[in-house]
Amino acid sequence: MRAENSAIPSSSIAVAQPTGTLRAAPASRSTAAAPEAVGGPGSRPAPGPSAGRSGTVLAGLGVVAFSLTFPATAWGLESFGPWSLVALRSVLAALIAGSVLLAARVPLPDRRHWAGLAVVGGGVVVGFPLLTTLALQTSTTSHAAVVVGLLPLTTAVLGSLRTGERPSRTFWTAALAGAAVVIAFTVQQSGGALASGDLYLFGALLVCAAGYTEGGRLARSMPGWHVIGWALVLCLPLAVAGSLVALPLEPVHLNAHGVLGLVWVAAGSTFLGLYVWYRGMAEIGVARASQLQLAQPLLTLVWSFLLLGEEMSAAAPVAAVAVLVCIAATQRAGRGAARESRSIRS
């Protein structure tokens, strides 16, 4: 009997084998496997060179926004108490994020993402702002920059453990050298003494690195602004409750510096800064993006000098050059690893 007269479709005709077994003939070309079958659901191709450059620019813009956080917080403390300032910045940032999400009609995240969003919210929306604000009551912004000097290395380590990234030895050597330069400079800048707020700073270091790492992982499967937007919305009830408790207990003395500081830490550092940061991190990876933050303490010292009148030592230009060399080495090592990954996949 010919195939065209058979009731069995031609794409699944059973063919007798010499061994007595049956096997199905190959299916037609139109039934080829979907792309998800090759790379898994939601998988992305390896980013090309242009994506790496744009990711570096976006993450760099995030670093610039973050570098203004400590000076803006110092301004905010002129008008608000520490608990009130943190609560209000979270409320304002959450209202901005919620409005944008609502206007864009963004659907709720999948249930599997909410735990990660809670880590992001606890680390970068609540934990880091609260702990650093408490520290800045007794520490200068230049001394507080110590925590930022350790943050890139801590984020790279956590990112390697959480996301499975495996940077090269060259990367880790440059990262350690950059962290050493930043720590030595910032400690020298603060006179080498430990301030009473250092426990707050070290706690902020850990929770922020965890939030950055988890946010970078989530930004691979959802847009970066969705990540920080939903993390802020998730923290809104806690922020509102904190505002209602803190504002009656802490005096408020409104002035231009205080209002500008509050607006920046809410809209600039918390929403816009984290938006470009997570988007860039999704393109170039947690480890490479984190090393761009080696420049953040030095930028913070520049802003502190210009906006707060804090002194800056003559060693700043030397440290800046050394840090830029380390950043260039980490980015070069990261690009080499990305090219190797693309060649293996192709």
C-alpha cells in the first residue's frame, strides 16, 4: 500500500527495520524544534560587542547616580531625621515606580520572581539606605566611602556564587588591586581611624551586595526597571508605616538642601540610578558591572568637596588613575571571557 493511500500521515509512517523493530520516519521540516528547545525557555543569546558597550555605559551612569547618594543624604539630614529620611525616600521612589508601571500597564511578575524581588527590596531599598543614613550621623561622606570601596569586590564574589559567573584570574587580580587602592585611599582620607558608624557601614555592604546580585540575576529575565519598580512597590507598605511612625517623633526643619537631597535619593539614586544599573548589569554581567563601582568612592569625594565643602587630599588624582587602570583591566578581562563564551556557543 502506498503512503498517499494510507490513513497514517506521511510524517509519522512506521518503517520496518531489519531487526524487527519499528522506528518513526523523520518529521517534516515544518515541525522543527522551537528555539526554546535549544536554549531553554526565555533563554537569551550571548550578547554581542555592541550590547557590551551599551551595558558598560548604562552601568557607568548608575555609578554616577550612586556617587551622589552620600552627599544628597547629608543634605537630607539637614531637614529630616534618619528614619524619616529613609522612609520618605522609599515612599517617593515607590510612588514614582508605581506610576510608571501603571502607565505602562506592566503585568505582575511571575510568582517565582517575588522572593528575589524581596531580596532586592530588603537590600537596596531599605537596608542600604537605612544603614548608611544612620552611619552618616557620625561619619563623614569620605569615610563612608569605605563601604563603596569594598562593595564591588563583595558583589563580584556573591554574583559568582549566585549566578554561576566564572571571571578569569586576571579579573580577580585587578578587582583585588582596585579594592586595595580604594580602601587605602579612603582610610588615609579619613585619618585611618574607625568611626562609630562602621558597623552600620559593614552591614550596608553585605545587604547591598546581596540586592545588587539578585537584581542583576532577575534583570536577565525581566527588564531592569521592572526589577527595581516592583521591588519599590513591594516595600511601599513598610515605607508608609515607617513614615507615619518616624515623622511625629523626629523634628523636621525644611530647607532647600534638605528637599533637594530627599528628591535626589528618591528619584535619582533609588529609581533612575538602579534602573540603568540593573539594565547594564543584565548586559555585561554582575562581576564586570560591579567593578565599575571602584570609581564611585572617588566620585563621591569630588561631590563632597564641591557640594559639602569637605577637604580632598592631593593623593586623589593618583588614586583615581590607579582605579581607572584596574577598571580597564576588569572590563578587558570580562570582554575576553564574553568573546570566548560566544565562540564556544557558535
